[in-house]
Amino acid sequence: MTTSKNDILFERAQKSTPGGVNSPVRAFRSVGGTPRFITRAEGPYFWDADGKRYIDYIGSWGPAIVGHAHPQVVKAVQEAATRGLSFGAPTEAEIEMAEEICRLVPSIEQVRLVSSGTEATMSALRLARGATGRDKIVKFEGCYHGHADSLLVKAGSGLLTFGNPTSAGVPEDFVKHTMVLDYNNVEAVRAAFAQYGQEIACVIVEPVAGNMNLIKGTPEFLGALRELCTAHGAVLIFDEVMCGFRVGLGGAQELYGIQPDLTALGKVIGGGLPVAAFGGSQELMSKMSPVGAVYQAGTLSGNPVAVAAGMTTLKLIQQPGFYEGLARSARRLADGLTAAAQEAGVTFCADAEGGMFGLYFSATPPNNYAEMMAGDRDKFNVFFHKMLDEGVYFAPAAFEAGFVSAQHDDAVIDATIAAAKTVFASL
Ligand code: PLP
């Protein structure tokens, strides 16, 4: 009989909820074992039901960029909550948030707030199709854009075939419009446009991918997407739900100097509460209801409590030196882990971009999904569990990027590297 409260809670959870979790990756299926049930979080740490403390490198899968339970964010939420939880009518705070996003993200002139990244990408797709009058979309193997039907697709067998559903319940008829190409492969995109250029409504891409571990789009690849979309009248959508306000204040589009037509945002802009958004030029966004013919809506869109958390987070990340500090921490972690692995003779490397990082059990960082899948996942799983025992919580799957917060200072990073030295030596 186990006495671990995590085990007891997991058993109980599985009776009332499929797999015991409300989002699949939390279930530890990829790494095995019992998920930790979290009771509280503060700064770079959280604590599980057994009272064990972990250095958290997931940060709620991205939002916790200023650290967990930042006092200013908590205060803003408390104050907003006392004024009412939801009105279903517009507020001035929503205008302020929209203005702030338009000011910070180079390509956004108008933005619509929604409640999840899935809604943001799904709506951006609908807008792209509505604006172009075309049906076909292009996505890339290994990029995740939420769970809208058209996007739960993996590559077909041929280079330019349309995709296969990755989930039961997604009709073939939906995904027959979705072409799935290799990430960072310029030739594949050129070939797709050469054949279907007049039918492609949009290309959607994570410019810095965080859902096949961390893989950076090459400037040539992202530049070619821009060029081809412009040449063929297709809409370029940057899904910056994860990398937006994470790789830098202006997101990947500022980092690469490439302006997409539409941008999807989420995670950081909610500061831990449900806010996401999509935006672009005034001309495109004016096609959205109630002004235009593309329908989209949400009972809790622009929720006042969530907007208070998001807006306070957006202010905090604009403090001088914020992104320099974040990037320095992620780099210190990546370099420290790589050195520790080398010392122990383990094939491993790590990379970082802004406040995101990737851990790879391969000699060099991957450039696409197939290269990522070729990494040693069994070794990652052992590493993951041993680090967990040491009180370090990395994402429970080899396919996920990691995140640091502004509260991951040198002492926290160095404690992680010290733990990794012990773990690598035992692999
Ligand atoms: N797009 C990207 C790049 C993401 O990483 C995610 C979630 O991880 C989504 C979209 C979906 O966001 P949400 O989980 O808020 O629906």
C-alpha cells in the first residue's frame, strides 16, 4: 500500500476524470510513473501533495514568466475580483490590454482577446480562410497549434499529400484541406506553393517551435514562408502562443525581423489566467464579426480578472533588463547541463532562445521533427525521473521545451546543474 498522497490522488482522479488529468501531458504517460499533484507555487518553485519542493521548469507550460504567484499579479487579480468576476460587456481594461499588445507586437494593429491558444489559432485560421476565400492550409510536422480539428493532423505518406488525423473524431473531410510539411524545409514549401499556390489560404507555423522540444526556425525558412505567402496571396500566421513574449518582448517576429499577417498569442499574456489573442493588420482584422463576416465569440473573452493578471504581467516584463536576465538564465542552464553531461560522457546537448530551452539526448540540436524523434527518449525518461527525485521538475516528455522565469536566479540554476551532475554520472 502506497502512502504517497500523489499516488492516492492519482488513483482517485482516474475514477472521475479520464486518465486522472485535464490535459493529457500531465499524466506522465510518456515518462511513466505518477504525476505530481501540486498544492502551491511560489517564484521558481512548486510543492506537491507530499510536501516535496521542486524547481519548476514548466512554469505552467509558459505563462509563469515572472515566477509563480508574483505579488503584483496576485494583488491585481484580487483587486479585479472584488470588482466582479465577469460582466459579458466591454471594459476599459480590455482596451488597455489591446493597446498594449498592438504597441508591443510589430505586426499587430488590431487584436481580439480570447481565452485559450486553441481558440486563437482556430479563429486565425477561420479569418485566413474567410479573407482569402480558400480552404487549404499548410502546417508543419511537430508544430502544435492547439486542438482544433483542422490542426490535429500529421503528414501523409507522400511529400505533398494532405494529412491524416492525429485524433479519433476528426473527420477525414476536415483534414483533407491540411497539408503537413517538414519544418525548416524550404524546398517542400516551394513545391507546395508551386502546385497549390492559388488554393492555399494560409501557412501556420511556430517560428520558434516549442512542441517538438525546442527547435528554432531558420531565418531562410521563415523568410521563404513570408516571401511565398506574399507572392501567392496566402496569409502567414505566426503561432506565437508559446514563443510570444518568451523569446523576447516583440516575440519571434521581432527576433527574426519578419512580419506575419496574423499572430496568435496566449500563455504569457494571461499571466497564468485564461487570456489568449489573435491579431494582425486593421484590414484583415476588420473582416471579423461584428464588423466583418467571419464569426467568432466567447462568453469569457476579455474576462476582467484574467485581463488584470495578463496586463500586470505585460507591465512586469517591460522592466529594464528583463529579457536579458531571462536569456542569461536559460543560457546558463543549457550550457551548465551540457558541460555536466560531457563530464559524465553522456551524449546530450541543450540550447536556449530567450526564456525557452531544449534538452536533447543527441549530439546536436534537432532541426525538424524526425531529427527530434531520433533522440534517445529512454535516456531522457530515466534522466527526468532522477531529476524529479532530486527536486527538479522538467517537462514530463522528451518532446517539450522548458521555460525559466525571472525568479530562476543563478543559485536556482546552479542547484539544478549540481543535481544534474549527480544524475548524469549515474546514467
Ligand atoms: N499554440 C502553441 C504554439 C502552443 O504551444 C499551444 C499550447 O501549448 C497552443 C497553441 C494551444 O494553446 P492552449 O493550450 O491555450 O489552447
